[in-house]
Amino acid sequence: MEELNITQSVDYGDSNIITLEGLEHVRRRPGMYIGKLGDGTHADDGIYVLLKEVLDNCIDEYRMNVGKSIEVRVKDGHVEVRDYGRGIPLGKMIDAVSIMNTGGKYDSKAFKKSVGLNGVGTKAVNALSSTFVVQSYREGQSRRAEFAQGKLVSDSEIFEDKSDRGTYVYFIPDETLFNDYVYKDEFIETMLRNYAYLNTGLTINFNGKKILSKNGLLDLLNENMTSDPLYQIIHLHGEDIEIAFTHSDQYGEEYYSFVNGQHTTQGGTHQSAFREAVARTIKEFYAKNQELTDIRNGIIAAVSISVEEPVFESQTKTKLGSRDMSPSGGISVNKFISDFLKKELDNYLHRNVSTSEIMLQKIQDSEKERKAIAGVTKLARERAKKVNLHNKKLRDCRAHYNDTLTKDEAKNTAIENSCIFITEGDSASGSITKSRDVNTQAVFSLRGKPLNSYGLTKKIVYENEEFNLLQAALNIEDGIDSLRYNKVIVATDADVDGMHIRLLLITFFLQFFPDLIKKGHVYILQTPLFRVRNKKETVYCYSEEERLAAMSRLGVNPEITRFKGLGEISPDEFKHFIGKDMRLDQVTLKKEDAVQDLLSFYMGKNTSERQVFIIDNLVVEEDV
């Protein structure tokens, strides 16, 4: 029998050249336009990007001093947005929402310093919606059109209408793309609040709830800080720039950055410029030989700038790439921010002596602690390198590149899709290691329970081998900008010991790397508690309710297994629980959580209070 030649050529001719009509490319490659699809479980899932793209147009109208309010209604997965801006020009309305690279944003006179520039946003929403309706109101006239999956279904043509000017958009995300999606109000509210902080004077009505901000970034910091500020927030304004910052006793750095009202969650040139400029300005003010890292330690800051024709690193606009304030050059983003801070911040510190004294004390405390751990840091780094090299603790994932992407894009995609499971014990780590996707999933194995780090200084991160190696595996010693995995997943047994390990790890992150949680990188893996099966079917149950439902459905006397630990789940079964349907609970942090109070109560030395709390909230599990 002739051996198959797998290297033989494949036919490639005229018939292989395909032209995609209309918005078909968006439907085939949605990730290029809205990032990941998702189901609404996470704030960066595609359904929220669809809403954001529509809202960006409303915000651009407000930034052009037209329309003071926006109406947003979301119910049962249906979305309505109404602004009171100028309204899309009626003759070009259909083109503006259905033909790529078409829109008013190319005219910088009509839209100066806007968010949307590429004529893509609303078209992507149209293409990825099962129903998309747009209606524009201008000068006593209106026009309404309806689309299905980007294709025109009906067009009213222009008719008389005395309604207030503006634009109305209604859409339903396509369920064939967004499986079983659900909008979460808390994610939408966060998005809308950020718009309000950046656009003081704008009122957003969300499902009947009014959202507005009088103090801009000052309000943003007050609403988002989970630890007390050491001094009154410094709030500075200028043309095309607004800055607010303070220090707290938390470790690391925390930033909220914006461009033209757009939340750049991944930072960019403006955030980098601010980090450098604020530290250098403070150093020059005190005229001391301070390390910039000591100056920034504990900083919580927000920065917003307005840029003409900004360049973002992706369509989702989460990272600014522009180096200049305008396409014609003139002044760089770096110089613009640096010059502003050198003047305004220096003046502020001279005028507010009590603030400058508190700030100096914080910097000196950071310097003192850094020097105290300097002796153990080098040894700890070397130890971490050796352990990683010999693969004793970390079973890393492969770097995976997509042939259609550039190296930088591929790297970002690899990080976006990557995760690391932190688990305890050889059996559990062995099961996950054998079941995982080696391209995107890494495993870090703990040895026993971690130390309770509450109340300890960062020196313990280097002195404690488990913490030191975990920090090295995540590559977060100098902050989370270099985090090697998008998701840090705590995978422990569903028993008392497993819960304790979760608490100890979360305490470690809250103490030393709070931004890891605030930026949404930390998750808890949910694994099934029960397996219910008969000869024909197997059902995995994550709760007592699911177990009872499965027993009822599968009939008389099904076999029931209670999984006591991760190590008891075979690798063949485990792969179902860490695949595309993996159940994850995101660890979140809000202002009302009051981190220090939480840690003090749950992880401090108030044993008697905690004992009463446990007794009052005890739930006894019945034997299966």
C-alpha cells in the first residue's frame, strides 16, 4: 500500500479567492472587533463591548457639546440607547451603520477628540446582533431602519417627526454567537459610572437609575479605593488633562487611565508617561535621592487626557498607542503630561505643606522596607530561577502563536487566553497537569498550607519559599504589568482545608498584590461535588440542588459519588471541568469591602469573635 504523502500540495486557484460581502467579515472574525465573545460572566465579554461601542458615539456627541443626557435600558438581553446629540445625517444613516470605514469621525471638524475614529464600532454591533434598529431625529424629520445580522430588513425613508434630535439604537446580541448570554447590571453600572466621571455634567439614566458625577476623577477614586487615603486626594485640572491621586498603605500601584472618555484598562503611552512624570516631579520637589519605585509604592491614581485622532492598539480601545497629542505632532503625550505635572503638582505640594509631609513619610517608609528586604531579595530570585528551571513547582504552558498575527499581537493573544492553576498536593496537581491544555494552562503546586500573611511585611514574600516561588511564577515582583497569565485560578478541594487554603492565598494577594484582584485576574475554580450516573448517562453536580435534580431525572437508585478532593477525580474526567465550559468564580473587590477590616476579622487574632461568627453561620451537610 502506497504511503500517504502528507506534504503534497493542496489545490489553490481562482475559486479559493473569496470576497466577503457587507459585514460578513465581522461575523466570521468577531474577535478582531470586540475581543472575546463570552456570555456576560465577565466585564470584558463581547456583549458589553457592543453596548460600549454604541455608547461611545453618544459620548462623542456630548464631548462636542451637544446633548446633556443619555437613556440606557437593558432588559432580558435587549438593549436600548437614546442620546440627544445631533442625530446621524438622515441621508447617510444606513451607510453609517452598515458599511465599513464609513462615518463622520474621519472629519476632525465634526468630531474633534472623539473615541471612535475608524468607522467600525456601530457596524460591528449591527453585524453581531440578531436584530439591530437605528432611528435618527434631525430638524423635525426622522428615519428608521432595521437589520438582521447586519443585513437591511426595512427602511422607513425620511418622514416628519417632531421628537427631540438625537439617535436611538436598539439591538439584541445574536445568540448563535453569544451562547446563553446574560447582561449583569453591576458591569454595566461600572461602565456608565466611568463615562460619568469623565464627562461631568452628563446625566446617564440606566433602567430608571440616574448616574452622574460632579467632581470627575475625584469621585472615581473615592468610589473605587478599598483602603483609606493617607492624605486628601490631589485633584488637578488643565486643558485636555485631568489627574487625581493619593497614597495608601497598600502595596504596589493602582491606576485608572482614560483617553477621550474611553477607559483604557490596559494603560498605554499616557499611563506610562504619568507613572514616570509623577514620580520624577515628586523626586525633584523633595530634592532627595529617592527611588522612583519607593515614590510610587501605594499610589492610587486616575489620569484622563484628550487626544486628537488617538491610535489604540486594538479595536476594543483598551490601550493607547499614540505618542503625540495630535497626528500633526507638535507635542508628545509624554511631554504634555510631564510639563503639566511639573507646574501644577509642584505648585500644589508647595501650597499644601501637610500633604507633602505625609507623602514624604510614606516614601521614606517604603524606602526603609525596601532596604530591609534587599538582603534576601537577591537570594530569593536565584532560588526561584533554579526551581523554575528544574520544573519542580511550576508546570508552565507553551507559548502559542497564531500564524495570522504579528509577534506582538500573538503574544497579547497568548496572554489573554492563558491561565495558571494554583493547587495543593501531588494528587491534585497531577490530575490537573494530565488534564490541562498544555498550550494555555499552567499549574503551580503548593506544598501544604501557605502562611497566613496578614499583618506581615513584604519581606515575608521573599523569605517564605512558597510565596517567593509563586511571585516568580506569576512574574509580578515589579507589579502586574508583567503578569504572565491572564487568569490566576485557585484550585483547591471543596472541603474545610481547601477553603482555608483559598483564604490564605486571597489574603496574600490582598496584602501584597491587591491590583491583581482589582483588575479581575483572580478566580476560584468550581469543580463538581457529586457524580450521579446510571448505565446510560453521567451527570456532574456542583451543588446539592443539582444532585437532587439529577437523581430525579436519572430514575431509581442511580450511582452517586461524592468527590472529597481534586485528586479523586480522574484526569479523563477532570479535563471536562477545566475546558471551555470551566466554571470560575471571579474574586472581586469593591469599596464597601473595606479590605483591612475584612482581613482583620477573618485572618487576624480575634479568635473568639470569629468563633461566634462561624457558629452563627454554620451549615451542616447531610451525608449522601
